[in-house]
Amino acid sequence: MKTFSSSTTLRRVGLMLVAHSIQSTRLGLLRETFQSFDTNFTGFISKGEFRAALVTVGVDEKDIPSLFDSVDVDQSGKIHYLEFLAATLESIEQVDETLISDAFTKVWDVIWKCEGKRDDEMK
């Protein structure tokens, strides 16, 4: 998570796109870890749950608020599953800039196709 926290916002968003496209069979351990952090079973990790989980694995308490803020990409005050996956993805998957670039390209392809359809519909 420290690597994720020091990444640019663009890279964090790219990692979220990659996390969304990863095969679910390879995400079992991360899903289990997310569920163990989400002790209230709300489907997201609160600041309190995040702090409690990281303290138990020896993370310095003074580092936890900034780690939480960096993982909480949408700044909602809670960590959603996709944000958690993006932050922890590199622990199970080799992620390079090409993989992130490919994810952005796929998104832009969809946007351009949708825009093209709208243009055609307007004619």
C-alpha cells in the first residue's frame, strides 16, 4: 500500500482500471483480506477498521491516516473494494506502465465508440 500511496493520482486511477479487469480467480486472497478488514460487513472499509487492521500487522499509527487517504481515491471517507484492489494489486500481479496504458486505452475506445454512436444518432 505504501507504493500505491506514493503513486500519482493518474496511476492510482489506472490501477483501479487494471483491478477491474483482472480475472476474479486470481483475486481470492485480496478478497479475503478485504473481508477481514471489513469487520462491520458493510462492503467498505471505514477509517476505524483500516486503522485496527493495520495496527495488528505492525504499521506505525502515524502513517495510517495518509495511507487511508491515498487508498480512498474518491475521497468518500471509506475504502471500496475496487480501491482496495487497486492499492494491493501489485502484491499479486506484476503491474507495469504498459498494463495501465492498455487499461486506459480500452476505456477511451469505449468512450469514443459511444461518442461516435451519439454523433451518428444526431445526424
